[in-house]
Amino acid sequence: MDEATESLSQMFEGARHIAVNANDTVSSVQSASVQAQLAEEQVNSTIQSVHNLTEDVRAASEVVRELDTNAQSAGSILESISLSPNRLTY
């Protein structure tokens, strides 16, 4: 009887040990899942920031193009004025 009791005790202890390990595994998996979700949110935020930056760079590029066009127009006007034979001198 003592041998049977000892065997059952060891079997229950083994089952308890398995249950504890399974519970620890579930906790680890849940923690990893939360960390993966946070990482995904960070990646999505970074992607959105890159898209926003791309749009800002495009807008700045357009402003530079417009400035270049205006500078060329102003240069042409100034050149016409300087070449004009009827320009006023003081």
C-alpha cells in the first residue's frame, strides 16, 4: 500500500509540475503576443511617419520649383531692364 501511495504521490507531483510548466508557457506566450502587438503598432507608426515625411519633402520640392521659376522670371525681367536703352539713370 505504501508503494502505491508513493507512486500516486509521484504521479500527482509530476502532473502538478506539468500544469505549472504549462501555465508558465501560457504566460510567456501571452507576454510575447503583447510585445509583438506593441512592436506592430510601433512599425505602423513609423511607416505613417515616413509617409508624412515623404509628403512634406514633395511639398518642399514643389515650393523650391516655384521659387526657381519665380527667380528665373525675376532674372529675365532684370535682364530686360538692364538691356533697355531707355532706362532711367540718376
